[in-house]
Amino acid sequence: MKVILLALLFSTLSAAAEPKPKYGPASKPVAVPLFASPEYFRSRAHPAPDYWNLAGYYVPQFNGAACSAASVAMVLNAARTRLVRSADDQVVLQPEMLEKVSVEQWKERLSRAGFQGSHGMDLDRLGKATEAAFRAYGFPQASVEVRHMDDRSPATKKSLVSLLKKNEASADDFIIANFDQKVFTDDTQVGHVSPVAAYDSEKERVLIFDPDREYYEPYWISVSDFLAGMATPDQSVGKNRGLIYVKVNSKK
């Protein structure tokens, strides 16, 4: 009897000690890291302008709340590749950007102390900060559209796919997603922000440049999971999350 009990105990301890697979259950991961599935970028049929413009500027967030700053800095640097720059032009860095773009208490919300106890940026505040950042860094005609994902209906998914196709075909626009990280990586349930680097229409998946570089590399997520992660409530503002769509040279 003691032998049986000991065997059960060791079995339980072994199961408890077994590490949780990254990106979801080992049998069916939620996300697929880029290194495990890079074939999309090996075809000349997929120019992927956003991916190649963003890749050189893929940076980690400077603290646990700074995913918004990292994401906007990546997109800004990618957009600035179209500008004529001199040897004196610096790359957009997160701390300097937060000093330069003083809207919506962005810098304070990403600090350790936060702003009135609040950390991070909700989607609407980030939309305003993104537009101000593009203005401050030489894009006076840039436009920023905030889209909340209020449901996961077929109509909403169709509209999202249409935007992803449009974005993938052009170097003149970018998408920054606001989502529940647990839906994408099966990890902590928390609001997060990342740029979209590519859209693979054949496999219906989206490439995320997650700035949480302490744990993640670029990964693919299905369109359905992409929508599901954005169509989640942000309790701090009573609205669903969603995305920011930036048109660099819009003439509105």
C-alpha cells in the first residue's frame, strides 16, 4: 500500500513540476513562433512591406507597462524609412519619444508610479498619442483611426480581414493591436499592445511583433484568435480593445 501511495505522490509531483508549454498546449499551441514557420517570407509572391520595414526596429518594451511605447516607436521608425535622413538623424527611442510627445500623460502612465494609480494606455488614449507622435516626428498628414472590436461576428471578421489585406499590400499604413495577451499566448490575462508585421491570407494568420521580448519572439496567430484577443473588455475604461490603423500620408 505504501508503495502505491508513494508512486501516486511522485506522479503528482512530477506532473506539477512539468513546465507549461509556451504559446499554449503542446498538442495544439495557440500561436506559432516565426522560426517554426517562416515559409511565408520565402516566396517572392509575398513582398510583406511592413515586415521588412519593421524588422530592423523590433525592440523590447523598456518596462512591464511600456508595450505601447515600444509599439509606436517601432512603427514610427518603420515609417521614417521613407524620409530623407541625414547622419544626424537618430532612431526614435522610447524614452525620448515619451519626453517629446506629452499627451494623455503617456510618460507618467508608463512609469513605475503610474498616473493616479493607473498604468498603461487604453486604446483611445493610445490612438491620440500615436497621432501626436507621428505629427511630432515629421508626418503632418498622418491619420490615425481607432477601431474597437465589439464582437466576433462574421461581419466584424470580414471587415478585419479586409483591413489586414489592405495593410499587407501597402507600405503606407500600419496596424497596432490592443489585445488580451492570454488569448494569444495562453499566459497572463492582461491588456497588451503590439504591431502587426504581416498577414498571410492563404493560412489566415497574422504575424505579431510582440515587444515583450523577455518571453516572446515574433509569432503567428490565427485571424479568429486575433479578433478574439481584441474583442475583450478593458475594464479600466468599460470598452472592448481593438486596433489602431495608421495611414502615413493621408490627406484628410
